[in-house]
Amino acid sequence: MDKGATTTSHVSPSEAATRVRHDVSLLSEQDLYLFNEGTHYQLHQKLGAHLMTVAGVRAAYFAGWTPNGTIVSCISNVSS
């Protein structure tokens, strides 16, 4: 499932760190089914912030559920 994948093979590490990927998700079809059913009791393992490495780039994955939200912000203090 490609939702605007960003490849990092032709960019510098600092430029890659500022890119946003939309093709990475911890949520599986089963997670979505259980969530919609109202019986997913382990959502803390899927939503929120999680450190992970994708295509050799270590970054933070963030997912949230805001049914009535109009703006979502994620603020971080990151030093190089």
C-alpha cells in the first residue's frame, strides 16, 4: 500500500530526517477491524509515538485518533 512513499536513497541524512512518510503504519487490517468493532484492547501498542527504523532511517512513528479534531500537532525537541 503506497500512500506517497518517500525514498531516502538519494538524499542526505539531514534531508531524509525532515521528510514525512505516509506509507508506514503499525495498524493491520485486524487492528482496524477490532478498533471499529470496539474490542481492540491493545491500541497503546499501535497509537501514539513509537521509535522505529524504516529503510535505514531511525525516526518516530506517530498515529492518533481524533474523530472531531481539526488540527493535530506533534512537537519534539530533537538535537542532532
